[in-house]
Amino acid sequence: MSTNTSEYLLEVKDLHTSFFTDSGEVKAVNGVSFTLKPGEIMGIVGESGSGKSVTAYSIMRILADTGRITGGQVLYRGEDLATYDNKKMAGFRGKCCSIIFQDPMTSLNPVFTVGSQIMEAIRLHTNKSKAEVKARAIEMLELVGVNEPAKRINQYPHELSGGMRQRVMIAMALACEPDILIADEPTTALDVTIQAQILELMQDLQKRLGMAIIMVTHDLGVIADMCDKIVVMYGGSICERGTADDIFYDARHEYTKGLLRSIPNVNNSKERLIPISGTPINLLNMPKGCAFCSRCDKAMKICLEQKPQEVSISETHQAACWMNIKKMMEEQAGGANA
């Protein structure tokens, strides 16, 4: 689609997305920036209302009627998606970038067979004949581990289990071999055993097909072994980013630490889980300073007044927290007095 030789497959630059409601402007995404390289797996983590799903929908330009991108850029292979007309954007979806939604039962049309829905996606983006389209649909179902695929294409969504329906959604998303797969909470509606199978399947398909994946989830535990890098979001902004080791073993934002404290420890089942106190931020009434300060045990006066800038902890690790800035200033002062 583009001849640009940028090393990045996807670049999101200072993205702002708002929803305009009767109550006012809901600033769902506030200045989000990140990059994605070919074949890379990135996790976007945060609780409900953090802006992670809206970030994904902004990339795909599938926002609700009240939603609008109010600032920033989304570049695919160096091309700004804002310059794409509806036809070119329709070509981008599915062929270049696909998305899997949370609940496969509501994502699949109940009155059409799963085969017809997969075949429709293939027909939209390829010039294959009717026989080739059907063969491709069967091939994709086999690829994602659906048994008896030739029989399954004639079944309706309600005839399949939740795990099978999610596999159908993955088959549909990958039918045209996109460069990027966005998975928005792909395991939330599934039981724990099936969750593990779906995640293992996605990792296996990523290795075989070489696509990049953006995994959107509220559960850090789900992506612990899967992602090359992790982005933690709160209040529509990125509060911390780094490798899995950076996030799990050297978390530098109080919100990230709170998420980690709420994950069960398999080595100590008696250890008490500590929930994050307070309630999620009201995006209609954003605070002047740090979005997390009202729920933070270590909040300082400056946290209420000024939004912290992202600072580098290492080459791969950045966090936007005044505690890090305070620590750096204390270390500099200590060095100067030595």
C-alpha cells in the first residue's frame, strides 16, 4: 500500500480522541505516542476507561458517531491514515490491519454461517474465485485449530462453543494476511483453560505468519510471556512503558505497581491481593496534574498541580511519575554534595 521504507510499521504520534456527549467532551485519549515494528508484539494494559480500546479503534477509524480524533497522527508505513479516503481506509482494514473484538458472540452475525462471514472478508480484499474463497476459508479454520473445518463453515455461531467462535474471529481477521493484528481483550469472555489455548494459538500464528500484534487487555498476567514491550495506560495517557522485565520487575509508576499487586501469586496462594483504592478517573473532568494522584498513596502536592513528563529509566523503560523525577533530583543533589 505504501513504498515508504520507515523502520516502523505503525507510528502513533500525540494521539488525542474525544467523544462529544450531552454532558460535555469526554477526553478518552490524551497524547498517546508509540511505535510498532514488523513482527513485534506489544501489549496495551489498563483498567476499564483507561483509553486502551479507544486507542485501538482510533487506529482503525471505527469510532462511534460521537467520537472524533482531535489531534495527532497515525502513520502506517510512513503514510498518515488521516489522508486516506473511505475507500482506501476500507482497504486498510482487513488487508493491512485487522481487529479481534472481546466477545465473539456479539461480533459474529447470528443469521449467517461462520463460513459465509469468513468468505465475505476474503472476497472484499482479494480477487479470488468462489471456489478459491471457500478453499481459503476452510484453510484458515484449519490453521486456527478448528476441527472438521469443511463441516464447520456451514454452521451458525450459536452452534459453536465460545473458544471455537473466538478461533473463527481469528481466522476471519487473518484471512487476508494483515501486517498488524489488534486483539481487543480476546480472552475476556472465555474460561481460563480456553484463554491459555487462544493465547498460545496467537503466539504460534504470529511466528508462522510474521505479523505484528497489539494486545489490548486489563490483565498484566495474560501478556506476561507474550509481549516484546508493554504500554500501561491510565486516564487516556501512557503512564509507563518498557519490556516485560522492566514492567514486572522494576515498575516505576504507582498505578503499574497497583496492577501488579492485584495479580494472584501462584507460588503463594495465601498472599492477600491488594486492590487499587478509589474509583477510576472521570474523563469529563480531568485533573490539572497527574490523572492517578487521587488514588495514589504517595501523591505529593506537585502531583495535584502539574502533569508529570515521561522520563527515561533505561533505554527501554520510561515512566511518567513525579516519584521518579524526585528520586533523580535527590541523586543529583547527593552527587553534587559528595
